[in-house]
Amino acid sequence: MTKVKSRDCFSSDANLINRLITDAIDDLISRNSLRGAEKKAKRKNKRNVGRLPMLVKLSIEEFSRVLGSNAPAPGGGSVAALSGALGADLVSMVCRLSIGRKEYEQFNSTLTECLEKSVALSSGLLKRIDLDTEAFNGVMAAFKLPKETDEDKKARTAAIQSGYKEAVQSPLGIAKECRDVLHLTHKLIGKSNSNALSDLGVASQQAFAGLEGAIMNVEINIPSIKDEDFKSKTSSQISALLEEGRKLKDNVYKYVSENI
């Protein structure tokens, strides 16, 4: 998620993102990259102007084009969520490549538990790709509220502050789930298929990138919040998450690099 810094950003709302997604699909169709269902999705997007298409339903190429556009969202928060989800998916792969193999029978309980958790974490983080963009759009919507009267100004200020808090809570949730993915990678050290050791290492790196990226998106919005108690508690949380996550990542990297 990108911090709102000027009024210019407020014009880049869901309508703009929708048009950018439609343009991306138009471009791909013109190069004969999409067929059937994708063409139907393109027509549906044009009918639903003003509604934000789900980012997770886009192809990798489509998502990349929208991400690289001049729209302020999706941004870093959504990418952090995606990074964590990919880490969780690699954990799932490592577990599936280990379960049922004789040399890892003694770890079947741990592998099965980690697989169940990684699948759930991937699902949750994928949902957060869109939720983070929605949180950013909420801040923009609050800035667009009327400010003609004192009552308007008061309501607008309250909405902006509420929006900023949500803009902090969203990436904070991403960071916590990425931390949970890191715990899974750490738990699989020495208990999973050695042929997938590099995949376990990448899973850890992806999860930490998601955690660290999400925390950056927390930090950039904290200064805009006036609730000092909220700011203090949030700052303590992110410091603890970073320290915990970095230790887990470093331990996994050390093991992988020494045994690969």
C-alpha cells in the first residue's frame, strides 16, 4: 500500500484501476494471448465500471501490468501479501514431497500439520492482496468527503483517521501471517525432503520479504494517525514481529546453506 501524500492521488480510485485492468486485458487480447473465458471477463469488466475486479483473479501478466501502472494501488502491501502466499505455497509443496516417503515417516504428523497450516495461510494471504488495496481505497474515499461545514469537517477527519488505522491494520495482519509461514519453514528443518531443501529456503525468504514489506507499509501510515496509544502499541508489535521473523529466516538460511 502507498501512503496518500497529495490530492492528486485521490483521483486514482477504483474506476481508474478498473480501466487499467481492462486496458491490460485489451492489450493481451490484441496479441492473441487470451481466449474464450478471458475475453468474456474483459467484456464483464467493461460492464462493471466503478467496481474493482479481484486482483487475485488476474493472470500473472495482467497483475504485473496493473501493478506497474500509475495507479497508487495495488502497491507494496498487496505485493507483500502475495510474497507471503508464495512462501506458504512452497511450504505446501515441500510437505507434499515429503509425506509418504519412508525416510520421513517419523515426521508425518509434523508434515501433515504444517501442510494444513500452509494451505490455510496461503488462502488468507491471497485474500489480503485485495483487502489491502481496499483499505487504501478507503483512505482515498475519506479524503473525498465534503468539508463545507464544521460538522462535515469533523466527520471527514474522523473518517480519515479510521481509514488510516485500517490502512495500518491491513499490512499488520499480512506481517503476522508471514511470520506464521516463517514458523512453518523453521519447523520443517531436518524433517522434510532434502531434495526440496532449496525450496524450503526460498519459502523462508519469500515469507520474510512479505513480513518486512508489510511492516514498511505499516510504518509509512503511522505518522498520519493521531491516536498516540494506538501508534505506540503498533510500533511495539512491528518491532517484535521483525525481530522474531529475522531470527527464523536466518536460522532457516543457515541450515539450508550448510546442508544444500
